[in-house]
Amino acid sequence: EYIARAFHTARQADPNGVLLFTAVNHPAPQDTGSSGVVNKMYTTVKQLKSQGVPIDVVGMQMHLLLPWETSVPPQKADVIATMQKFAALGVRIYVTEMDVDLAGQPGSQVEKWTFEAGVYGDIMEACIESGVCDSFATWGISDAISWISCDSIGCLNEKDADPLMFDPSYAPKPAYF
């Protein structure tokens, strides 16, 4: 009930505001765990929309390949299908927090960065090709200050995570291109 109330209150406060409902890691059903997240989010949004809750956008947080999440990267076609499935409920899609944790990926740094570039490329292409995705944002700029690789409170402190499109010196990595 509090979610519906929050959205209705927000709409009253700003009738022109874009109201976004977001949850972590539901880009596509890659395995049993991610399928459960996608299905729960879809069911929740469908129920809220059927009750007239003014949700304009479903935000897809994409903190991919974290140690406690699936180790299976999402496939572009599945991401497109998931975006379009949500859009059929009457919402638009934003990719709100993209990063790719490379700590568990095998290979040299060049191989890992090439893999990362492919994941970033697939998600960006899915956003564009879906026809329902209006925004694509990363969760940070550089590996130097990512919440995954930093060593401050609240950070994972994975030094070899390399999750963003710029290295610790702010030089663009292959994912940037």
C-alpha cells in the first residue's frame, strides 16, 4: 500500500514529474535467480498499474556479474524482450545503473575488457533496439571511484572488478567505444 501511496503523492506534488519504479538486476531471465527477480518485478508493476498507480518508467539497475548475483551475462535479445514486456504494461524503460563486475571473469586484462565492451555494447544496443528505452546511465564514471572497486565504507573493495568504461586514470576502456 505504501508504494501506491508514494506514487500518488508524488504525482500530486509534481503532475509533470517522471515517476520511476526501479529494482536491482532484472534485465533478463538469465537463470533461475534472475528469472525470479524479473517475474517478481513484472508482477509488482502489473499489479500497481492495474490499480491506477501512476508509474511512468521502470528503471533497470544493471549491476551485472556481482558475486551474489548470476554469473551469466544477459543476452541482448532477452533484454529487448524483457524491456518490451514491461513496456506493454504502459511504462517506458530506463537503464539506471550500469556496471559490469569483472572480478570473477577469466582471462587477461585485455580479454576481460573486451568481454566488458561486449556486455556494455549489447545492453546499449538492446536499449536502442527495444524502441521503449529512453535512458542509459552508468553507476559512476571511472574504476577509480566505483562502488564495486573503491575501499570506502559501503564499497565492495574488489580491486580487479574494473566495472566502468574508464580505467582508474580516467582513460577510456574498450567499453567506452
